[in-house]
Amino acid sequence: MIADEQQRYQEFERRRALIRDAHLKPADARPQSSARGLHHTALISSDVERTVRFYQDLLEFPLTELIENRDYPGSSHFFFDIGNGNLLAFFDFPGLDVGPYQEVFGGLHHIAISVALPAWERLRDKLIDAGVELVEHSDVSLYFRDPDGVRLELIADPLGEMYGSKVL
């Protein structure tokens, strides 16, 4: 079985190398992105009050707006400041059974939010004190789920870096 796993690993590495060789340009040869940045990511909340308490009170992301969702009367659309001009947004859909959170193709795996190391340490302690189950990885990443099951990562690396390496 170990030989099969090693062969699979080598095949995955071979595929990644082909994609890198075909598409990844050196930083000085890459064109500038047409995008200005991520305006917001919109998720679904099953309970607006609980979501606000989690993101604003526990994670310290200030609530910036709470309005009606223009696409679904009675639904709320609300936003949290996650720094650098970026927002994390939510909808609730009262009366609509949207089911539990699922990771599916085309869906969300996790959201990684960069925080400075002192904030990362403070938020880790707050999450532990609040009884939120988390996994600490590489001394800079915390993985945990919000009240609706969305997987989040708080990463102490600066924007544009991943585990000490430049990715942007």
C-alpha cells in the first residue's frame, strides 16, 4: 500500500509541475490583475444575532452595516470589517430551509483572514475560552468553525505570504 501512496503522490506532483510550467509566470513577468481586491464574500447565517456575537464580539470584526437583502424580502444582509478595505458579508433566509453547511465542489472550503501576531494570540485565547474547537498549525494558523459550520482560518502571516513564503 505504501508503494501505491508514493506513486499517487508522485503523480500529483507531476501534474502540479505541468500546471506550474504551463501557467505560473515569474513575478516580474506577471500582468497586473484586473481586480482591485475582494469587495466581500457572502455567506449564509442561520441566526443573525448569533453570527454578530461570534464575528464582532469574539473575533473582533466590527459590524459595519445591517440592511435588508434586496433579493429576498425579510432577509438581512450584513457586513463585518475584516481589514484592508475588505468585508465579510452574510445573508439570512428566514423561512427557507437551507440545510446544514456542506463543503461541496464549487463551494467554500475555508476563509483565511490575516491578523497580526498579537491579535492572533489574543483571539486564540478568546476562542479557547469560548469553547470553540480549533486546530493550531505551523505556529501561525488557527482553523475552526463558525456557529453555522463555516471553516475559518486566522493566519498570522502578512497578506501576500503563506508560512513565511511570498505568494503574491
